[in-house]
Amino acid sequence: MIIKQNRGRQWLEWRRRVFAVMQVMGAAGCIWLLVALFSGEMGLTRYLSMRDHARSLEQELSGLRRENATLQQDITRLQHDPTKIEQLAREQLGYVRKGETIYQLVPDTIKKQEPLSKP
């Protein structure tokens, strides 16, 4: 059996002080890490705002992809569908078929003036 010699009261107090200093340093380190997590340049708030921005960009991208697909369908129809070509020629260029009669309605721009009331 090995018996250890008592190291004394000073050694125990020194060990307690070192342990207390280590606890304070550990707590300070944890507080510093928490502060850095929330308020640093790449902290949690910045991460959350960047994540929301990325989501909005993804939504915008999917909308643009849908619009692109629609425009591709329109291009295909314009290249191969004679009825679509005729429709656009009638609407935008004012083309008519032989024998058709076009009626144009002109809005009445002259307004009747109200009689002046006498005071």
C-alpha cells in the first residue's frame, strides 16, 4: 500500500484558486462565444437574414423559369401555328381578310358644356 504525504494547506488553497480562475475563464469564454454567435459579422442574425434572402431569390428564380417556359411556348406557337400568326397580325398590324368589313368606333371627345349659373 502506498501512502501519499499530505501536501499542506497552502497547496490546497492554491489548487482551489486555480480551479476558481479556470471556472471564471471558462465562463468568460462561453459568454464571448455567445456574443460572437449573435453579433459577429457572420453571426446568427446575419445567417438568418441571408437565409431569408436566399429563399426569396429561389422563389424569384422559379417564377422566372415559369415565365421563360411560357415565352418558349409562345415562340414555338409563333413559329409553327398559323392561327396564332394570323391573330397577332390582326391585333397588332390591323390586317383583315378579303371581304371582311371593319367597324371602328370613335369615342365622343366633345363634351356638352353646362350652362353657366348666375350668382
